[in-house]
Amino acid sequence: MIRAFDALSLPLLRWFDPEDAHRMAIQGLRLLPQSRARLDSPMLAVRAFGLNFPNPVGMAAGFDKNAEVPDELLRLGFGFVEIGTVTPRPQAGNPRPRLFRLEADEGVINRMGFNNDGGDAVLRRLASRASRGGIVGVNVGANKDSPDRAADYVRLIEQFAPVASYFTVNVSSPNTPGLRNLQQASQLDDLLSRVIEARERVRKSAGDTPILLKIAPDLSLNELDDVVQVARSRRVDGMIVSNTTLARPASLRETRRAREPGGLSGRPLFRLSTRMVAETYVRVEGAFPLIGVGGIDSGGAALMKIRAGASLIQVYSSLVYKGLGLLDEIKTDLLSVLRRTGRDSIDEIVGADAANITADDWPA
């Protein structure tokens, strides 16, 4: 089914504006037959943040911003889906065009600006599917014009706790002015303190919902030291490394389009984001697991991200070029590696190369 969908959709969608193509992809997923996903090998199962993931491959935030197709994605075989970024009030985002393909580099630049239907509308969709199971995380952010951005995160934690498998506190999007300042130690400490307090207030009625922190790949190592220290002291349940980058690697071939403002993702982000996974892993010292995201476009790339320190991984931009068949390719390759090397689970290879990666030259 996935191969047929890719064969029909990939050539067609490339003829359209990227944002229109994305809308068409969401609609196409709604039309797929409601078949049940094949069961994954138990060797691919991962336990992290108190949750049991059937496999380590998730759909990253940004694809299903408004929780329109989480069940369709889970049926395709994703181990988990992260919806959002959701803000309390509906938000149009930045003016179009705001999404650009870098075809020759298999990259994407976006400056979407947290466009979404708002907390109330998204909550209704998640509440309507709550009995269906599956791990669906909620990526939360602040409205662009909010006078108290921390209060926005608190409101969403309280609102979505009954239906969220986990929360991702997104302080790393480059497309909301000033948002990345929330990664500074004092602001981050205050934000996480308020978020954790909100989670504790609703724990009795909503259960224990893990809190994850998503960071930028553009932090200096000193800034990363501060972020990890705050995350550990506030006892978050995990981190996602990383969001898009404002950097433009010298290797980019689409030089004209690369000048577009916004966050760069896809293959050009892979080396930097993987280095940041390793740097974060050695600083966390096993206090909590990591989700690695950024440029994963093959089973080999997924394996490198895991060996850098990621217990779970997420994909999105690479699907523009590789299609949904990438999901099965990654799972098949990971399973093959485990069997060939005599490992019983993904856990046995998490962080195996982290120390070596942090000793390499910094990605150009």
C-alpha cells in the first residue's frame, strides 16, 4: 500500500507549491484504506519516558500540525506520532511563500511560524480518537503576540494532559521572533518550573504525562551545558535534538534558494543534528532518553543517530524526497543490524559512538 501511494504521489506532488503539496498529502492519507499496520518485531520495541513504543521511528512535529491524521500515520507503521506545534489561540503563521524545497540538496527551508488551528480545535480532534490507543505526543508553543509566553505553555499542558501521550516543549523554532531566547538558562528554568508544576496539578485527573524539551542545533556547547543542567535539575523526562538550523552549510548546491530566511531541515542538517545528539547524550549521563531528529533519510542514517545517543528517532523532511516507504526501509535495516550483530534490542546500541562523535571535528 505504501509503495503504491509513493509511486502515485511523489511525482505528482513535486509539481505543486510545497505547502499545497503538503495539504494534498494530508488529504491523501485520509483516503487510504483503513488497514491495520503489521506488527513490528519485539526487537524494535523501545521503552522510554515510561511509554512502550512498538518501534523507534516517529513522525516529527510539523507534518500533522492540527491532529488531522495521527491514526492514519500509526496504521502505516510509525511507532509514534507528534502533532503540532499547537498554540493556545489559532494562528495564521507567516506570509506565504514560507516553505521551500532544496531539491539538489534534499533539504527543506521553512518559516511557517506556528500556523495552526489553536488549542480548542486540536483538542477536539485528539479527544475524539483518545480510545484508539497509540502514542501521540503534543508539541506545544506560544502565540507570537502572547504577553506571557510561559503562560501559553502552562495553559496547553493543563488543557491537553488528558489526551497527550507526552508533551514536547518547543522553545527552538527559529520562526517565532524571540522564542529561542527561552533556551537561555534563567528563562528556561522559569518556563520548565511552571510547566512541571502544571503537569503535577493535573496529574491526579490526567495521569503522568512525560515532558520533553526540544532544542535548537545552533546552541553553542556552553549554551548546551546550561540547557542540559536546567533540564536535569527540573527533571524533565527527555529531550528532542534537534529543531531546524539557521546555518547554511557551505556544501549546499541550491545557493539561491538557500538564501531564503527560515529553518533548514533534511539531509543538510544531518551531520550537525547528529553531533548535537552526541553532545547532549554525554552531558545527560543517562538521566533521561533522547529523541534524535534531523536529516534521517535511510536506515544507515537512523542507525548513526541511535549510536550517537538517540533512543528514538523522528523523520519528516526526508519523506518529501523518499516517500513513506522510508519508514519500512528504516525498520528493516535496523532489524537486520540487530540480528547480524547478535543484539536483542535497540537499547544495546544507543550511544555506542557518542564519545567518538564528540571527538571529531565540528561539522562545517
